[in-house]
Amino acid sequence: MRDGLRSRLDPNHNHPPLAVLWSIVAGSVLVFALTAFAVRNGWTDSLDRSILLALRDASDPSDAWGPAWFEETAAELTALGGYPILVTVSALTLAVLALMRNWAAALFLAIGLSGGAALSSVLKLGFERARPDLVDHMDRTFTSSFPSAHAMVGMLFYLTLAAVAVRFVPRHSVRVFMVCAAFAIAIVIGSSRVYLGVHWPSDVLAGWSLGVGWASLCWLAAHYLSRRRGDRDALGHSRT
């Protein structure tokens, strides 16, 4: 019965249905736009401050909640969204695709990831929001605050990577697990930025929303490009 329902929702085995992906793109853009508007007008200031302070000792804002090992863990997990890690994993993934002689998938992934990173940089320059000044920063920063690049690029990177990978995986349950795992990693990365005191929560929310939207666009682009080329396997294609 579940297979029958899945076939009706997605008769061409696009996984997930195209209508769902377009809805996610539209919803993500809307969430970002509303968040940006609220930030511009100062409507998020109170909640941002409350959340940041709730993660610190009331008597010592330099002391984050939790034991020392938890603070160290957060600092290590946040590195998963940093460019050194992302560039390294990207290079290795592109190398694997090249060795498989899947040039279309390699080029598609390179454009998708670099385009998302460029968008993040442009938006930071446009908003130029100051970093939080309520608590001590537990990680070094070099750019402005809105949107969070770790949250946005981490989300779009891992989800885009999953979007390409699942098209080569035939088992539906494995594809679902891969996408969920990618999403969970991105959530952890963004949350760590708030915990470390280097981003306002609204920065992270905006980053997450754009990351999800960009990854969904990449998934849609993979489908439409494969159909236009007349080669459903050019960017990978899975059937249940």
C-alpha cells in the first residue's frame, strides 16, 4: 500500500515529488524574506538576546551552558560547516565523480555548491549586521553576521550533496536516511553557532531557510536537466 501511495505522489520516481520541492523553495524564500524584514526593523532583537543569554551562566556571560567537554564538542562540530572541511569534502566528492567519468554530475555539483557559497557572501555584504556583543565569542569570526554562512552553506552543502548522491541509490529507505542525516548535520552546525555566541538565532534561521531553498532548487535543476538532455542517468536516477 505504501508503494502504491508513493507511486501516486511521485509517478515518475523523482523523490520527492516536484510539487513538494517547489513548495519548499517558495516557503524557504518567504521565511528568509520575513526574517530579514524583522531583523531590519529590530523585531527580533529581544528574542535573539534572550536565547543567547539563556545559553550562558547568568552570573558570567563568558561561561557557556554545560561542562567543558560539551563546549569543546560544539566547537568541533561547528567546524563541519567551515570552508576548510566543506572544500575538502567537495574536492574528494568531485574526484570520485570524475573517476567514475560522470562529468555531468561533477559539474552540476561544483556549480551548485559554489553558487550557494557566493550567494551567502553577497548577502552578508548587503546586510552587514554586527555580530552579537552580549557574550564572549567562543570561535573566531571574520565576516558580518547575517545570514549565518555556517548555517546556510552547511545546509545547502550537505543537502545538495545528498540530492546528488540519492539519485545513484536505488533503495528508497536509504535515500530517506541520507537526506535526513544531511539535514540533521546542518541543524547541529547552525545551532552550534548560537551556542558559541558568534551568531544571533535569527542569523541562523535565515541561513537555514536559504540553504534548504538552494538545495531544493539544485534537486529540481537535476531533474529538469536530465529530462531536457534526454538522458535520465546523466545526473543519476533512482527507481524503487
